[in-house]
Amino acid sequence: MNEQELNISKNKLKRGLFITIGFIMVGIGTLGIFLPVLPSTVFFLMAAYLFARSSEKFYIWLHENKLFGRQLKNYREGRGMSIKTKVVLIVLLWISILISVLFAVENYVLKFILIVILFGVTVYLVRLKTGPAEN
């Protein structure tokens, strides 16, 4: 982590707002770990941006977190994700969305949106750089 990433605001109200929104992004990102339809990395990246402008302590905590810190760091540094992680994510994504489309959602517009999300996220994951296997 380099110090150029941090640009802490001097405005206390702004810092408080950024910290609050940052933790909301962490919460949504954490849900995304367990809900394949919801991306997680983008929310962690937004939280990192907000923490970099509000709190060095929370910025470091985010990047050193055992649950998602390594993935965030690998993504930020352009290392991508392991093939195993990609396969697991894609399989869970397809299972959850197909179950939703086939059994849970009746509205055809929502079914179409879910299918577009399915293909969009699949293409994104396939095109994302494949990095070394995680230990």
C-alpha cells in the first residue's frame, strides 16, 4: 500500500459521511460474497476509495481483512483471481440465477434482466485476469 492512495479530507463532516458510506459498501460487498448475483469486489473498491479519503485506519483494515483483503489487494494490483475461484463463482452464479428464473420469478422483464446479469457477470469473470492459485 503506498501513501499516494490516501488523501484524507480535512472536513470532519465529509470524513464522517465517507466512513459511514464506506461501511455500507463493506456490508453490501460482504453480502456479495455469499450471494452470487451481487458483485462484491466493486463495493469493496468503493469502500477503499471512501476510506482512502476519510480514515487511514479503516483503509488499512479493509486491505488486511482476512475475509476479503487478499482478493481486494489482488484485484487492485492487477493480479486477478484464481481459476478455482472463477469456476466456483460462475457455477454458483449460474445455479442461483437459473433457479430464480425457472422457479422464483414470474415477471418476464425480471427474468430477462436476470439473464442479462448472468451473461454479463459470466463474461466479466471469464475475461478477468487469471492469477495464481490461492493457498
